[in-house]
Amino acid sequence: MKTELMLLMQTDGRPTMNLSEIASLLSLDPRTVQNKIYAGRMPFPVFKLGESGDWVSHISDVAAYIDRQREAAAETLKAA
């Protein structure tokens, strides 16, 4: 829940993140993110908002991905 709130604050309360925000969060070029979308290689759902709209992802999906990454890192650290 904390991750989701943090993302909501970053997007000024919008429930979605656009392509450039997603790219910035993942430290990737927006074109790389778009290529991953078309290849079906994004780690969370991304969809077009409207016919000619921007690619977006729901905050809760992005937050869940971040939390899964954190949990995996914590497990790796415990195993070491």
C-alpha cells in the first residue's frame, strides 16, 4: 500500500502512469518501453487509453511489480 501511495503522489493523484513516467521509473528510454510493450515483455499490464491515447499502466499494477521486486531482493539477501 505504501508503494501505491508513493506512486499516486508522483502522478498527482492520477490512477495511471503514462509511457514516459513508466520509462523514467524503469530507467529506460521511452522507445525501449514501447518496444517491450509491442513484444509483450512488460512485467505489468500496459494498455492504450482510448484509440489514439497514450500507453498507460494502472498504479496498482506498477506498485505490485515494485513490491515483488523488493521481496525477491530481500529473499536473495536472506539466502546469501
